[in-house]
Amino acid sequence: MKVVALGGTGATGAVAARVAANLPQVREVTVADRAGGVRIDIADGRALRDLLKSADVVLNTVGPFYRYGPAVLEAAIDTGTHYLDICDDWQPTRDLLAMDGAARQAGVRAVVGMGASPGASNLLAALAVRELDVVEEVHTAWPAEGDGDAAATAAVVHWMLQISGRIAVVENGEITEEPPLRPVALTLPSGATGTAHTVGHPEPLTFHTTFRPRRATTLMVARPGTIAYLDVLRHDIDTGRLTPDTAATALLRPTPVRLAKSLLRRPAGPGTLPRFFAVATGGGRAVEVRLDHPTLLDDMAEATGLPLALALAQLDTVPPGVHPPEAVLDPDRFFHDLARHHPEARTTTIR
């Protein structure tokens, strides 16, 4: 199998390329990026197609996905190249899934949103849902804290998009849009209790099709002070005082005025909720599945790039079309493979 790793010189792409290169079914990995390897401007459709036509699979880690995701998948379909990405924007996820018919006709297998969240989170949800006869609610949650980095990275800018404007959730069995940072109080089967807050992610959009719940959200597990400050940034983005780029800088370098405003907010805290989990309810039952690992979730490049490469190992079982992870990947195999790279990573199911 010949693989092209688009964005393979970036932190996440480098992890995916490294892991993919060691898979037994992979014989060649070509790293392609504007910054190194095979230099490519993916906005150049002809150059992109010339690159992909000699590959079997493309691993796409180039964001922002609202700008580049559909164009790369379209090029993959045109060249008959199988496709995996880490898209964590709900709007372009909708556009990518709409290309299912074209992918099926071309015989192209595509899995979208296969990082940490979405990705591993979807497969945690799949483990929880399979325990139920009826699915009423599905929630996934991941840890979110500012890390104090000196630079407003693309990931932080993207986070500002996710906590502003309107986001997709499932309510009463339908996809609806609402403001982010809504509190969701949870009591889990383990006895853990606390409040997490909504964020814009693709999981509710894809769960609506795969699990058909009455309610679904993606949640952040964060300290009250973090949520309060994010809410100040959300307000300033929505009112035009900040752009996502300037909000990213304001997150990493808080101003006294915004800090003071955040102190006036009193969001509920996460209590004893685990850091990374899914919970599904239905028929009077609840199932919690958590991923326990002391360090993996602190390295987001590893936590995102590794699942992408591990999904590549299952691509031969995926039917043609464009799919979310929970629809076509084996969660047991995925977490088994994850533990081979990180022996301390384990899933715990609590009923």
C-alpha cells in the first residue's frame, strides 16, 4: 500500500506518517506539505491530483477543514485514492458525508474525523451504544484546558470557532443548532457526577445517522474558570470584538478586563467526571465507557495522529463510500491496537 501523508511535516501529520510507515500493509509513505517533504500546495487542484493518482491512500491532516477538506476528498475520489482525515469541524463534515454517493461510485473508501475527538471518542460511544437495545442519549466528552503556549496555533484558533457562533447538537431526535458552552449535568454509572459544556464537533451530526439518539452532544470537561473565560471570549467573538485569531491570542494572553469579566460568571464545574469518556442511555439503562491513560491525552499530536494511522490498518474492511468512524471501524480492534502503542491506555466499561 502506498500512502500519501498530506500535512505530514506538522505535529499530528508526523505522528500519523511515522505510525503508518510501520504498518505491515504499508510499503511506502510519501510526506507532502508546503513546508517539507514533497512540496505541495493543496489549493492547486491539478498538482494535488498528480500527487494522489500514484497513491493507494491519502491521510489528510491539513486544516482548516472547512477550507481544504472537501477539495482533498474530491481529488481523492477523482483519482480513485482511498481517504482518511481528522476533520473536527461539523460543517465540513456534513459536506464530506454528502460526497458518499460519488465515493461509492468510484469505489473509494473514506473515513472522516478519525483523530482523538472525533475519532477515538466515536468508538468509545460505539462500545457504549452496543450494550443498549434502545438509544436515547449519547454524549462524548474530552478534556479542555488552555495550555499556556506562547503561540496562537491553528488548533487554538479552531477551538475559538468551536466555542462561538452556533453548533450542531441532537435534540428530540433532530439536528439543531444552538450556541455553544451550554451546561450538561451528568451522573455516570460509575457514580461520577459533574457538569460539562457543549462545543462544536461532528459527533452529534454523525451519531444522528448511526445511532439515532433523541439527544447527543460533544462536551468539554474543564474547570469553571476555564469555561467562564471561554464564555467571555465567545461573547466577544459573537459581537465582533474579536476574531477567532485574536481570540486565540486573548486565550493564551488573558487581559485583566476579560479576566475580571470571567470572575462574574459562575459556571458549574466538572466534579468527578473522567477526562475522556462516552455515555449512552436508553431503556432505563446507562453505559459509560472511558479511556484511561495518564499521559496520552496530554500530547494532542500523538492522541490525534495515532488513531488516524490505526484506522488505516482497518481500511480494507471499510466499504466504498464516506463514513464516520463508528459506522465502519471495529472499536475492539482499534483500542487493542492503541494499547500496543500505549500499554497503559485501556477502556473501562461501567454499566
